[in-house]
Amino acid sequence: MSTDSDSARREAGAEFLPRFDDRGLLTAVVLHADTNAALMVAYMNAEALALTRSTGEAHFWSRSRQALWRKGETSGNVLAVEEVLVDCDQDALVLRCRPAGPACHTGAPSCFFRKLTGDTLTPVS
Amino acid sequence: MSTDSDSARREAGAEFLPRFDDRGLLTAVVLHADTNAALMVAYMNAEALALTRSTGEAHFWSRSRQALWRKGETSGNVLAVEEVLVDCDQDALVLRCRPAGPACHTGAPSCFFRKLTGDTLTPVS
């Protein structure tokens, strides 16, 4: 159970105390290290987080496949992690990364290749 | 049930078909409209998404309070949404926003005010 003192410790301290949700996951946002452009959003369980930290390459937990996933393991488009930012309550991370190729499985540089314009999606220029 | 043709339609088309997870939520990443700096990560149910779109101000679903949440409703630090980016499988949004004040409830401009340095957290310069 989370208590108020846990919350204060997470918010104010220098301790890394990742707060996994009820599925055992953190939310991870990948931004390009140079431009800060949003590349993708994925999720990490404790093992994916540990592997990301030990290897310097982004690892995630695939919710659809229910499997550990080293980003780029088939495509070669790995993400070299340059910096990890941690949010106030430590349930979300920002990974500032240098991508070896397109971050999206569609071949787009970013998964966020469309924007909402009225009720439809249009390409991001 | 999600099918392959649903997936193709979501990825390739111009239709906005948000894919809520098993808790009825999308992941929303808030970036500063000017700098692309990561401000916060939150979650939206269908109602929060609809209100965000109709008002132009970010609304979320608080998982801890299990309640709809207009960002800034108590602090006044609302987020004016300038652009909504949608990812390939439409289960995550990027909101490029202009914040009226600090985005974090701690008073920091961003919830991501610390980075992971070795095993400890240090302030983002």
C-alpha cells in the first residue's frame, strides 16, 4: 500500500523508487535526444527497466504480446538511451534516445506521424 | 476484439479511432508547444478526450482518484492544447501545450525535474 510518506519520499528525494502500476508497468516516453521530438510511447516492467539500465539500449514490455521486447531486436533500429528523466511520482520515465533508424514499425521516423485536425488525421509536416 | 484489419485501418488511415486500453484509457504525453520539453504524462478516458477536444484545455482521468480531472482546476495552471499528435496504433497521444503555469503539482515547471544518474536522482539543469 502506498502511504503519504512514500509519496513524499518519491517526490522530494534523490532515491530512485520506480512506482510500477497494478500491471507491474511504468510508462516510458521516448524523445529524440537531439530534437526532443516524441518518437514513441511504450511500457516497462522491472526486467525491461533493469535491462535498459544495464545495456544502455531501450527495452520494453509488450502489452499485446505479453513479452519482453528489446526495441530493434528484429529491425535493428535500436534506441541508445542518453538520458532518463523521472517524473514526480516516479511512475513515468522519459528516455532521451538516439535512434539507429526509424522508431516506428511502419517505417516512419516517429510513431507520432499524424496529428488530429478537426475529426481527421493528417500527416505531421 | 481487435483484428488485423482494425490495425491496418488504425495505422494507415485518416480516421481518428482512439484505442482505449482494458481500463478504458489512452496515454497522454504533454510537451511544451514551444520547446517540446516533456511536462507530464497522464491518462484520458473517452470523456476526458472529448472535453479536451471541445474546450481546448487538457482534461485527464486520475487513476489514483478515479475521477475526471481538468488540469489546473484548482491551481489555475491550465494547459492550452495547441496540437494533438496520434501514434501509429492510436493508443497514445502527444498534446503540445502552452502551460499557464508550472505543470507539476510540486511547483516545478515540469514533472520531469529529475534525471537518473547512476542509482540516484539529480535535478535536471
